[in-house]
Amino acid sequence: MAQTGMPLQTQKNVKPRLLDQVRQTIRRKHYSLRTEATYIDWIKRYIFFHRKRHPKEKLARKPRVRPDAICDLVQPQSSSDRVNVDSNN
């Protein structure tokens, strides 16, 4: 068994982090590594776009729907990754 520096009892109670869960699920479904990298990248963008707030924290407040929120999330990608803006519509 690999040593991680954590006591054995602590290792059993630790739930995998979100991105680790996503990676495990994608690999279990035999998706390509490129698809995995793309999914992880989009999840990270979503998390940082929402300023790393936990969903429970967001639900505690009154939800505010902004029609341009998707554009705010996608627009930086089209300009920085040399993606055609029309492909995001």
C-alpha cells in the first residue's frame, strides 16, 4: 500500500475532491485523455468564474439570473485561445 503521510483512518474518511471525481468518472467511461483535459479545463473556468464559491453558499443567497453570464464565461476563451467567436454562438 502506498504511503501518503496520512494515518490510515484519515485516508478512509477523505472524500475525493471534485476534479478527482470527474477524472475517475471520465476514465471509467473510457473517454479520451483530450476530452478529460477539456472537461477539467471548463470546470476550472466555471469555478474561477464564480470566484470559488461553494454552491451551497450561492444557494443561500437569492439567485440572480444574468442573461449575459454565459457570454462573460465564454468570451475570454475565444479571445485568448484563438477560437472563432462565431463558434461560441
